[in-house]
Amino acid sequence: MSGPQSAAQGGATQPSAAQAGGTHGGSGSRTGAPAGGSRAGEALRAWRADPPALAARLLAAALLAAGGYVHLHLYLDGYRVIPKIGNMFLIQESGAFAVALLLVFSGAAVLRLAAAGLAAGALGGFVISRTVGLFNFTERGLQPSPDALLSLLVEVATLLVLAAPVVPAAIRWTRSRPASA
């Protein structure tokens, strides 16, 4: 028999799966959260399972948001009136804030790729605007100061933090491949 048994029937009282706190028959986590319940519970368990990965993900989210803030600041300080470039700054900061917020709650590969794409795109725009120009828009050196330097540092740091977990796996994969003749 499953579920509670009455003491009059002589059996021990055992809670059903729903009463135990899980819809999948789990015993629950150490904190009493359901074993197979909500996404928030799953996210909480994932955060506790790998603290270094969580710290790296939160750092990447913070750096991405900082880059978004720099682009928002530049957009509001005058880049909004530059044709096409203003829109690109608005898209960059909106995307950075959105992906940073999502990274706080999930470490999905697609989010990490989106974050890397946003950071790499900002760096690409930085380089192009200072070399050949983009849509007849060019800049020189690290102007406007200090925003250009901050953006450069934050975008590079974002890429480094996002790449850090991938590098050891890539090295292991490279070493495990048979030597070609």
C-alpha cells in the first residue's frame, strides 16, 4: 500500500510522494526543497552543486552588464543621434542587460555563447570604428575617455571569464586525439 496507513491497520505511517515534497517520488534536498519540482528549486540545487561555476557565471553576468552600462551611457551622451551607430549601441546595451540577467539564473550554453557574441561584437565594433570605420563613422584612439577604455577592458574580461572553463576541456580533447601521420 502506498500513502499513509492508519495506525489501526497496524502499519507504519509513510507519506505519499506528494506529501514527501516531490511529484517525482524524490526525497527532497537537504534544504527541504522538492526533489523534482519547480525550476527555481532546480536552479538553486545547480548553484550549490558547483560554486566555482556559479561564481564564474555571476562574474561574466556582472562584466556583461557593465559593458551594457558603458554602451547605455555612451548612447545617452550623444551616440543616439549618430545614424545606425546609435541603434547599434542601443541593441548592444539591451542585449547585454538581457543576457546578463538570464546568466544569473542559468548557465545554459546558448546564454554563454550569446554573452561571448555580445562581447566579441562590441570588440569588433571597437576595432572597426578605429580602423576602416563603420557606416562612415570613425573614432581615434581611446576616445571618448574613459568609456572607450572601460568598454575595451570589460569586453576582454568577459571573454576571458567565459573562455576559462572551456580551455581545460579543449586541452584534454587535443591531447586525447591520436597523432596524425
